[in-house]
Amino acid sequence: MSAKKAQDEELVTLAYFAVSPPAEMIRELLANHGIAAILQGANYGALEPLPGAGGFSEIRLLVRRRDFSRALALYAAFFVRDRAALKAGADVED
């Protein structure tokens, strides 16, 4: 296997999660779009892993390096919201 092909097949972390249900939702979304993803550290049918530094557990969603950009775009389109703090006295816009 060439070095470039090996690098493309390397698994990289797309996101970290504190609990497994949202991680599984994203894994399924990616699978439905032809992107293989692996959950590492999820413990199904038992207690969730204990949170680590920063409040996140060791649940990681991994994708192939070659799929990372596309997976990140899908993740952002469905699960990332643009959030900004309101200034004092500002109203919430619909």
C-alpha cells in the first residue's frame, strides 16, 4: 500500500461526545451518505463512560481521513448551530 493510500485510510477524529445517543445519530447520518464511521469508547447497554477533562467522555467519532471534509460538512449542516450570546437588553430574533 502506498504512503498516500495509507494516509487516506487513516482514521481521524471528527467529534467528541459526552453521551452515545447523539454520537450514534451522527454515525448513522454519515453511513446514510456513504461514509463509514466508527464510535470509539461508546458503551452500549451499560453506563456511559465517565467524563474526562472539559466535561467530555472518551467517546470519539472516527472517519477515514479521505472522508473527513465531507463528514465534517454533513456534521456541521445537521448538528452545529451558530450560537452567540445576546447583549444585555437585546431581543431574541426568530
